[in-house]
Amino acid sequence: MHCLSLYDSVARHEAIEKVVVRNEERKYWRFRPGRWYGGIITADAVGCGLVCRYCWVSDAIMFQPAHVGKFYSPEVVAKILVDMARKRNLKQLRISGGEPTIGKEHLLQLLDNLIGRPYLFILETNGILIGNDQQYSKELAKYPFLHVRVSLKGCNEKEFAMLTGAKPEGFILQLKALENLLKAGVSCHPAAMTSFSTKENLKELTKRLRGISPKLAEDLEIEELILYPSVKRRIEKYDLKYYSAYTSEGALKE
């Protein structure tokens, strides 16, 4: 592992929040339509509490959150997403690009502005803050149009530390997030980055998910590496060995 000291994932989320959240405002760097989920409008947020070594965002966005993006109120973000969705006749919205659970009041107010509208909101999260605070999932339960995708960084604690540079206990918080969401009655499913995982480790993860809920194991989404040029440089820097990946053109590599 390239860094001698592993960081605390919760503490880093809290530190990043001080940079990218200003009262109820949150930093974003772009808004875009996309093909994911069959068509969706995305707000790309600035700032994440994990430093994933395969992340597709640029170094500037990852390491200089104070110098990129612009602050938006939750009302403005909701309006931009809805206006873009109307123009393209799409019914799904999401926040990506960074960690959307940073700035809880901003996120909850954004969701408040979508109540009564005909949209599914997909919250893509690493789950660290939801796993660390059981109340968070209870507050998210107010929104029946919300679905949460928890992106697991690897299949176990060791892989989590290898892929993020964070303390391995963070992986337990990711699993705890799924448990908290289910207890609160929030629609959710796990996704796992498996390109760096053995088949045995994936099998063990499936077993752990089944221990929380059989449905989590059934709904596990397999996430694989996409070798964008910046991603390729990043994984080479950390000497990460992958078992499978897609090229940016879409061809599967083994």
C-alpha cells in the first residue's frame, strides 16, 4: 500500500463538508443528461470523503474542492434537474460525481423540492455517513420517490483499504448503511466494485449481504472498472492489479 497511514473515512467526510457546503448551499461542477438507468439527469457534486484509486473524476475535482465548482441552493439544483428532465422527457434524477450525503440539510431540502413531482431520485452514495448515523436513513425514509444505491468499494475490509486508502473499518460502515436503510424502509440496493476482487471474495460478500437481507444478495449490482485515460493513470500510479475492466470504448478486457 502506497500510504503508510490510512485516513478515517468519517473524519474526512466531515472535513470535506466544511469546504463544499455553505449553510444550505452545496458545490456542484456540472449538470448533465446521461444514458445510465435508461436515461437520467445528473448533478455532479464537488467533494467526497473517500479517495478511491480508480475514481473517474479529475485530480482538480478530487484534490482541490475549494477551487472548483459553484455553490447552489437546494431549490436551484432541484429546478435545474427538473427543467432538464422536462426538456428531454426523462423521469429520473440523481446526484453523482461526488458524495451526495455530504451536506445533509442541503440534500433533504433538495428532496423536499421534489415532493409531488413525477420523478424517481436515485441517490448514489458510498454509504459512510448513512452507516455512521442511523438517523440519516430515518430522515431519508420521508421520500417515497427515493432509491439509494450504495457503492461498496471492494468486497471486504482489505479491498476497501486498498482501493480507497482509508481505514478498513469504513467497509463495515458501508454494510451498516444498507442495514440502516432497510430498517428505515428506504428502497435500496448494493453495488460492488469487483474488478479487483477474486471470485472467492465476491462469494463471501454475497454471503455477508445475505446475512443482512436475502434481497440485498439478490439485488447486488456488479460494478466494473472503466479504463478512461485518467483512471488508467491512477491505477498504474498505485500499482493496482485488476481482473476485469471495460475500455472507454466499451470492450471487455480480461
